[in-house]
Amino acid sequence: MSATAQLREPEHPFDPSLLMAALDASPASLAIAENGRILFADRAFAATLDMSHNSEIQGQLLSDMLPQNTRYLDSWEPQFSPDSPMQIEAFSSIFEKNRRAFQVVRIRSVPLRNSDNPPQSATKLETIGRLTAGIAHDFNNLLTGILLYSDLLIAEVEPGKKVRRHAEAIHKAGKDGIALVQQLMTPPHEGKAEIKPLSWNQVISEMGSLLSRLVGESIEIETRMAESAGLVELDQGQAERIILNLVMNARHAIPDAGKITLSTRNVTGRVGGPETQKPVPCVEFSVTDNGVGMDKKTLEKAFNPFFTTKPRSLGNGLGLTTVQDVVKRAGGMVEIKSAIGKGTRVTIRMPKIAIQTN
């Protein structure tokens, strides 16, 4: 007998009683039924139905044992069970043995769902949306005043003067600010986004001077853009918002001096979906910093709305959530890699589009 065969052969024959003991010890509520009548139920199943012993259920009809308000599920997805009121949920699957059809039924006790009471997270998002719209409207009015006075200043200064160049820079910054405010005032799912072929390289180049001013003199911004990087389908305003969010997140992760690297490249990979999804030609855009980094526990919460590692005055935790929302709707995906003391890299991968030429 080969060594492989010896390894595969169990040391002791399987004892069927172990299976019964395991089922009784398991926290999963499980029952087996035939023609709607319970043949077997474990202790957890009986306890969920307030039965002292599983023998009380054996032989009973499922329809008689389960409460009238039981929800029957199409799939068994994880649930969190806060405080009451509660209800029973049931999920069953069919299997055949010896030409007989059996049901495996699982039940659980979960919070009673009330369509009139939306989830707390949804309420928070709606509240922050209204607050953002109100602030954006007031800020838009302030920017309009800045544009007006910069126009007056430009009109009174001769072309070529240093002061005029400064005034023109103020005017351009004001116009950029109004464009950004307009995006904030329009929810992503309602926005009139102009989806068209877009080059990450071009957008990064156009925002270079603005990003340098935002991060400050102590932070170096490096670009590593592949000249052959392809195009993706995305609204330019959304692309600018993504870059701005990621760069500012990176800046806040660097306590003193440091470096932020913006890079692009062509790759072949998945853009979400199941692991079996066929890889496709993609374009990757990454923002990497050499800041403090995040541990595994913090990294798991990175995309949660309202979660942030920054002081309350520097952010509300919606930056990465917004980025992920825009990228997903464009058919892409966002990945984060980070480690304490080694910085963070956020990578956006989107399908590369083919440009047809005559």
C-alpha cells in the first residue's frame, strides 16, 4: 500500500452516532422532512420553536410547527439579530436518497422587518445628503462672489502683470469650485453624468498643479503614468472627484513629510463578480502613500459609510464610499492594500475600452 493511500485511510471507522452527537451539539437549527412531515430535528431547531426536546417535533407537520409569520427564504444569507420584536425565518433544500425525496430545513429567529422603518444607515445617508446639499448651495453663493470680484480685478489690471495672473488663478479656482459644488448638489444616481472615453493620464496631468497646492510643500507628488495606458468610460467630473478624494486621504495619512504616487498601467484582470469571471483588458489607476498605514481591522471597515480614521474636522468617512460607488457603477472595482508603518495603496481597476478608428 502506498504512503498516499495510508494517509487517506482513516485511523478508525466512522461511527454514525458521532453524526447525531454533532447535530445535537451544533448551534445550527436543522430538520429533515418528507412530504412536509418532520422526520428529524436537532436540539437547536426545537429550542428555536420553544420546545424542550426534539422528540416533541418528530412526526409533526412543518406547517403546524412553524409560526404563521415565518418568512420563507430563497437563500441562506448571514443576518444580525438585534433586539426584539423577532420572527422566524425558514430555508429548505431538497435531496434524494434511495429514491425518496427529503427536505433539509433550517430556521432562525431574526428581527421583525418593518418596511415603514428604514435601516439606520439609510437614514444617516439621507440626512448627510440633505446637509451636503444645503452647505453646497451656500458655498456656491460664496464662490459666485469670488468670481465676480476676481472679474472686476482682472478688468482693472493690464495683461502681463503678476497681479493679473494671480487674479486669473483665483477666477479659475472659483470656477473649478463651482463645478465641484454642482456635483455635490446632484446625487450620484440622479446626476447627468457625461460618460465618455476618458484618459486617467490626461486628468492627472490637468490636476497636477491643483493637487500640489492642496497637499502642501512637505508632500511630494510623483506620477508614474504608462504612456500606453488605455481609456475607460467615466465622467470627467467624477474622475476628478475620485482623484481628489484619494489624494486628500493619502495626505491625511502622512503626519509630516512624505510622498504620494499616482500611477496608471494596462493590466488583464477581473473587475468584480465571481472568482470564475474571465479576466478582461483593464486600466489601473493607483494612489500610493508612505503614511502611517492601517491594520487589518481598520482595513475591513475602510468602505463603511461614516467610518474614518481622520479627526472629525478633516472628514466624514464618505470619501472612499463615494469612490467605490462611482467606480462600481462604471463597471470597475476598488482594492486597498495597507500595513502599519508601510503606507496604503488604493487601486481602481476599470475595463479598458477599444477605440475604433476608420
